[in-house]
Amino acid sequence: MPDGVLRFTRDDQADGRDEIERQLTELTLRAKDSGRSKYVHHHVAALDIELTSQTEARVRSYFHVITERGLDHWGRYDDLVVSHDGRWLIKDRRVSTDGRVDGGWADAAGG
């Protein structure tokens, strides 16, 4: 299976497992170094799954992120998932951040 794509914005994306991991690690370290949050809880809800074939589906969901200060940021995922070796894997994820709290974890991370 080809590596996945994580699209943060129209012009900012990570291609392949190694690049996705590198960018998410960098994002997390920037926020951790800021000292703005002791923990980050990521919640995903309201999944809408549309099977487009035997091996592909579109999945739409909402997320919100909570830190010890409360709600930090929120948005939507639009995913293309594919069946590979008996597992469903994200092939392409588009992240849309709808809002964030000023001075929160997402501001520190640059996300």
C-alpha cells in the first residue's frame, strides 16, 4: 500500500509515514517546550462512513482537543480510508481546524 498523506492546509501537508511522524513529533515538541499544557486529550466523534467500494470509504468526523485549561481547538477530518491486508488504513486525511483558544496548546504548536 502506498504511504498516506496528512493535509493540514491547502499548502501544508506531510507525505508518507516518516514525514507524517516527523511533522507530528515536531508539532508536539513545540507545544511541550512552551509549557502551556500538562496533557492533551483528543476526542473524535460523529463519524459518517460512506463505503465507495469494497476496498475504499470516505469518513467524515469532528474533533476537539482538551487540555487542563479546557477546550483548546476543534475542527473536522475528511478521510479516505482503504482496506489493506485485512485492516482499514487512512490513505488521505484533510484536517480543517475550525477554531482555537488564544494562547492555548494549538497556538504554541503552530497547529
